[in-house]
Amino acid sequence: MELIELTGAVLLAQPVGEYDKRLVILTGERGKVTAFAHGARRPNNALMAASNPFVFGTFLLAEGRTAYTLRSAEVVNYFSELPMRQPEVYYGFYFLELASYWAQEGMECTEMVNLLYITLRALMKGQHSLTLIRSIYECRIMTINGVFAPPETPAGIDESAWYALSFVSSCSLSKLYSFGLSEKAERDFTRAVRKRLSGCVDRKLKSLAMLTLYSTQNFTE
């Protein structure tokens, strides 16, 4: 088997058999790929720590006819604290699933990989509201995939929200989470993004259902 190095993030990890895992990895070079990590569920296995959602790094893979086999990984960030934080972890899984929705095998996904990385970092920093982080992420991932363009005029929404839509669609990723909005502007920004998103995603996302359920339960308690 030919060995190749791909840089990206683990979107999904599922148990297979007694000791293995099936991974879905978003890679910058080849888009969304499926890889099997043999023995990753054995204690002290070298692949155990790298075979989990939210792991970012460089993956050494053996290319097969229908899937890859993970040989090793050089991890940049495990985001190991994220699964222990609620509700941030629910947002994190939603971001992974939304990236998986857009990504396809064979497409160039470097910007989506980088968007995921800085968004998870924003989640961990806690300097913005979770609603704003989610809306910014949704806006930018739609822009990357060519299904969102900011309105040419404010058209009845807060002017700051209108400016934010243009900014998020065109700024460098390093500046994506560099601003805040008033309560009204954030509400208008979110409403505009969600309206467009609802017309683009043609199936229900399991992670979004979990996120909505968590938010509803905690709102009513």
C-alpha cells in the first residue's frame, strides 16, 4: 500500500469489531476520507489518542481501494478539554457534522479545516457568546461552499449586523472572531444566517437535534 500524509481533523470515530475504529477525517488535500485505525481501542495502543473527534494533525495513511488505514499521526491539538465542557461540546459536534455535510472526497478543504480549528479555539476561549460563534461559523462555511453572499443593503436589519455579514464572508480567518455585536445586532445577524442555512441543508443533523434539546432543557429548568 502507498503511504501518504494528509493534514486535517477527525470528524467521526466509530468502534469496529473488538479493537478497531472507523474514522472520518476532513483533510485539506483530499477532502473527507474514511480510515480504519486497527487496534485503536486497545489500552496503550499508539493510535488510541489520535483516533477521536476534534483531533487535528498530520495523518500517515495507507491508501486502499475503498478506504485508508491509519498508520500513525502527528497531533497538533487534541482539544481534550472540549468533551468535558457543556454546552461547548454540543456546539463542537455540530461544527464537525456541518463540515462533514459540505465536504466530499477529493475536494480541496484546507479552508474548512482551518475554519474548524479556529472555531474550536474560539469555543475554548469563551470570549464570545456561543450563539455568535455558531452563526459566524455557519456564515463562513456557507461562504466557502459558495451558497452565501451578504446582502447589498441592510434591508431592514441592524447596520452592524449587515456589516458583520460582509466582514465574516470576506475577512481572513485569523480575524474571524475579532469582533462583538450588540444584542440586537447579534440577533439580526443570526436570523439572516439561519434563514439562508435552512434553505441549503436538506437533511436533519443529529448533532443539531442534540444541541437544540440541550438548550431547551436548560432553558426550561
